[in-house]
Amino acid sequence: METEPLLSGSVNQVSEHNVSQEITNTQRQSYSVTRDSCCYEADYEDLYVRQAIVFIEDAIQYRSINHRVDSRSLHFYRWYYSRLWQWGLGGVITVILTLAFVERPSSLSSTSDLRFKSPPREPPCGLTESLELACLLTFSLDLAVKSYLIGWEEFRKNKWLIAYSVVIAGSVIDWTLSMSMACDENLRIRRLFRPFFLLQNSSLMKKTLKCLKRTLPEIASVILLLALHLCLFTMIGMLIFARGENSEENGEWETYFKDLPQSLSSLLVLLTTANNPDVMIPAYSVNRGYSVFFILFSGFGTYFLMKLLTAIIYNQFRGYLLMSIQTSILRRRLGIRAAFQVMCWGGQGKPSVPNHVERVRVEVVVQVMRQVQMKSYYRQAVITKAQEHISGYIQGEAFQKLFDELDKDRIKEHPPLPVYRSPALRRIQTVFSHWSVTVAGNAVALANVFCIFTILVMDSDKSIAERDDYYLEAINCFFIVYYLLEMVLKIFAFGWRGYLSYRSNVFDGLLTVLLLVLQISIFATYRLPYPQWNPATQGLLSLWEMARLVNMLIVFRFLRIIPEIKLMALVASTLVDLVKNLRAFAGILLVVYYVFAVLGIWLFQGAITVPSTMRNSSGSNFTAGCGSYEQLGYWPNNFDDFASSLVLLYNIMVVNNWQVFMDAYSRYTSEWSKVYFVSWWLTSSVMWVNLFVALILENFIYKWDRSLACSVADVERTGYQTTVQLMFREHVPEPTEEELLTKLQQHPHLHLSQ
């Protein structure tokens, strides 16, 4: 129960008065205390085991242990953090976020081009609202379970859970208003709340957001310096390029420095190099000396202040992230220490003497570890390390070190080669299990790609009807037979389990099977190839489409060389780790995209209209300014639905020609629209993308440093544990024993006796 006392410190003493009081409070559990030993009921020992299991699972996942620890609550707690519920909750969050694609304004149309876009298909009123209500009910259940598990006192301290309840209540109110107006409302406030559900479900996202908030003052100081630099050069530019008497020399003034807003936006875009050298050409054509102004502005602003801003963002954020990671490490150590305490108290009855040292029996540790939800490799590593204690007992410090196995890289051992009795078969096995076979296979794959490349270059000017696919198909048949033979011989040499234990073989074998199936389909549909082979289309795909698909798979199969080159293998594994372990940072960017897309729809939906002469046509007879939104044909980029809004925001984040969109919306709406675009540029391109790039570098450097002493084979065999916590682990100090005991004594549901 959450009111049961657990021992702290090195002396285990329980008075008869405390025992009788505990029995009164918990009718279904009892134990007796003598001078020399403690006798526990079976269910009481089982409770301690379950507490230890949950605390260790909390430590593995860096979760807080400040939750209820009675038997029923532990059952709910493990159910809540089970894979089924967490995946289900993630699915519900995905559903409520994707509703923006089908709600009005719907993205269910084949194109977003305003000239050719037909009215999109709108779902009937009540369909998306029913799905949304189901999602909100799920979130309410999630909130209720979380609140119960941590208790009311902890709930009042948790700002995220309070905000969670407010967001759910606000969404329900807005949903009710929407249904009362028959889904005909112009503004759905709850769409702006939806990204919060993604944020609150990830502890690492919360930490990231907190670190960003703390970094903002340092970022603001550099942005202020950047704004000062921009304003100073804007005033100088307006003085240099003022309107003169000679109209032929007023090109710079007319185009870029006509008034203050135009001057500011021109130089701001130059800061991103998006309009360089266009912005200086009118003045530069008059006098080459004017180029000095633009070079000084972009040289100091772009290559000094902007890079300085990137460095400050990364350095300050990294510092706050280290503080946050330190909290995660403390949670892990605290969870392990709490598990040791409950096992020590519940799994042994040791004399309460002053010099008694806390320890736990090895069989108790093994019993607990076998029930912990974790990767089987690490469970076995911890159990093996525990069984090395021949005394039969493990002390506190040694118990903490057991879980250092979680931070070690997993070395995957390949199964032994199959044993053949025949000497001839053994010789064949020796040949085809040698690394030179893989090198030869890579050379053949390179030759295949080179043949495809040569034929494509030779036939680049020919239409599909003029091409002779005979030679390409014959070449592909030869290589596919070689790939199949290589795969079969490798399976013979390594055995099925040994063959599949190599990730490169799995990739290679899967593509080989797909190529074989496609080739058999071509023969079954279009018969064997012959010169001038160009049969009529039969079935779903034409001969050229099927051959093109085969060629794409062959080119993709050439990626099998990646595991054979150490640097390429590290780069590829870094990319995989980014997808797995830096999802929190990408999640924040997704939240920002979502919020700005919703705001963009509110502000600019339907703002850009197509002239009647251009509707349903390319508009070749329409006259527009050179380099304008209309002249460049940027009609698909708009805020008329959620999908096109995301694409437009991405195009602005890339900053190539982003001034075109800013100019178009300022013309169709007002000059104040530039505030939106500049805010998005600062948030996405300046701050978040630079931070993401810095973290990619941190990830790669971390893995590179750990692989310096490894060979290519070791890199392939090693499953690097590259989490955000491990990336910064060596920079974070270990919590002391006093800190851990103090935290345990402050546990709201786990009362420790002194």
C-alpha cells in the first residue's frame, strides 16, 4: 500500500507500535516483527516484488516514481504504460491531428493550384466531429488515469496536467458550439489546441520545450543586435538610394528602397541571400561602388551575426538540455535505488544491528528482473551480472552498477555456421562464407547499375515507342540470375539463421526476391525478350513500366555497399538513430508547423484570387511583373487548405524565393502580413533548423568517437545505443547517495521510516 513504511538508511528497525498501527490501516496485509527477523505473508512479499518491478521499469524509461504504489494502483500503472495503451494513445493523437486534412477547408482534391482546383470533397457534418469526440473522450480517460495514479497533491503541482484538463475542457466547449451551429462556424479554436496532445504525451518534448523557453532570452539579445544591424543599414540604404532627378538611375529606389517597409523587407530577404544578387543589380549597373554597401551588409549580417545566432542557440540550448538530462539520470538512479529499498525490506529478514549493511538476495533480483518489461538482451545481461555475486547477496552500490548494462552497446553474435559432413560441401561453404564473395557481389551490382546508366543515356532522346528494351531486359535477366545464385549459396554457407542475422543480407535478399517476382511477371505477361521487342500493353502495367520498376529496384539494391564502408555505415546508422531517438525535436517542429498552418488558414484563406482570364488555363495571355507570384506560376502555394499550407510553410523555411510569397500576400492583404512570414522564418529556419542540424552533428560525433576502434564488421555487429540521454551522459554528474535518499523520503506515497 502507499502508506506502508519502507526502510531508509542502514539500520532496519520497526517498533511494535508501528506494526500494530500498520495492521489497523491495512486489514488485508499483516506481518509480525521479532528482535532478530521479520516474517512476511506471501501477498506482502508479492507487493514488494511488484513495487520493485515497477520502479525498475520507471528507471529504464526515465519516468518519475512519484505515483501510487498500492497493489491496485500498480496494476493500473503497468496497464497504462503497456505497449497496447501507449500505441493506442499515439494512434488517437494521430487521428485528431490528421482531422485537419479532411475538415473544412478540406484538402481532399487532386491539386492545390488555384487555376485548376475543383471544389474539394467535404465530409458530412458530424463525421469528423464524431471522431473528434471519441478522441476527446480518450484523452479524458487518459487524464483521469494519470491523475489517479499520481494523486491529488501531485496533480496540483503538475502544470502540464492542469493545462491538459483546460485544453480538453476548451475543446469540448468549442466542439459543442460547432455542433450547435451545424458545423457552419468560421473559426474552430480547438484546432489550435490539438498539437498540445502531442506535446503532453512526450516527456522529452516537454523537456525540449522547457529548454527552448529558457534559451529565448539569449536568443533575443542576438536578434536585437540583428534588428539593429538591419535598421541601421536600412536607413543608410534609403539615404544612398534616394530618388534622384535622373529617372534612369532610380531603378534601385523604385524596386527596393521606395519606402521604409519595402526597404526593410528587401534587406531582410538579402540577409537570407534569397534575393542576391537581384537586389543590388539596379545600383551596381549604375556604379560598381554601390556593391560595397550590399557586401558589407550581407557579409556582417549573414556570415557573422546569423552564424553567431546559430552558435548561441546551440550552446545555450545544450546547456539547458544537459540540466534536463541530469533530471532524467536522477530519475533512473532514483528508480533503481527505490527498487533496491523495497527488495531489501521485503525480501529478507536481517538482524537490526547498528553495523548492518543493506543487501538483497540474488534470487530476489533474478525473480524481479524476469518480470520487468524490457529488451530481453539487457534483461539477460543484468541477470548474468547479478548471478556473478557468489555470496548470494548484492549491496546497494553493486545493485546500481547492475543497470550500467543498459548503457552498453549491444554486440550481436551471429549463429555458428552449419556443419556439413561432405568435404566438398565444406569447401563450398568455406568459399561462399568468405568476405570476398560480398566484395565480388558489390562489383557485380556496380556493373549492373553502370549498364542501366549507359542504356538510359543512349536512349534519353527516344520516346518509349522508339526504345528497344531487348538489351536492357537481357542484361537484367543475367544479373538477376546471379543475385539469386548468390543469395542461395550464402544461405547454404551461413544457414537460414546465420543469413538473416546480417542486416545487409536481409535487405539484399528481400530485393532479390522482389526482382525475381517482377521478372517472372514480365515473362508471364510479355514472353521471352527478342530484338525489337515492344509488345502492346497487357495487364496493369506496360512493359516499359515494369522494366522501369525493375531498374529502380536494382539501383536501390546497390545500397548494399553501405555496410561495407565504415563511414557510410556510420552515416546511415546516424540517420536511423535520428528517426528513433530525436523524434522529440522533430515533434516540436511538427507542432510549430501545425500551429502556423492553422493560423495561416485563419489569416489568408481565399486571400489570393485567380484572374478570370487565367482560370482553367495556363494564362499565357496574362501580364504580370517579372519574378512575381503570378508570373512564376506559384498558384499551388496558398493557405486555402491545410495540406497546401504545410507545403507553403516548408517552401518558406527553405528560404528560396520566400520573398515572392511575402510580397504576394502583402499585396493581396496588407503590409502587416509580413509579420507572419518573418515570424515563421525566425522560428523555423533560424532557430529550429539550426538547432536540429547542431543535434545531428552531436549525434554523429558521438557515434564516430565510439567507433574509432571498431572495424567495419564491428560496426555492422554493434547496435549502438544512441539516445539523447547517452549522447550527453558523460557530461552529467552522478547523483549522490544522500540526494537519492532525500528524494525517496520526499516520495508522496512511499513513506520511509528512519
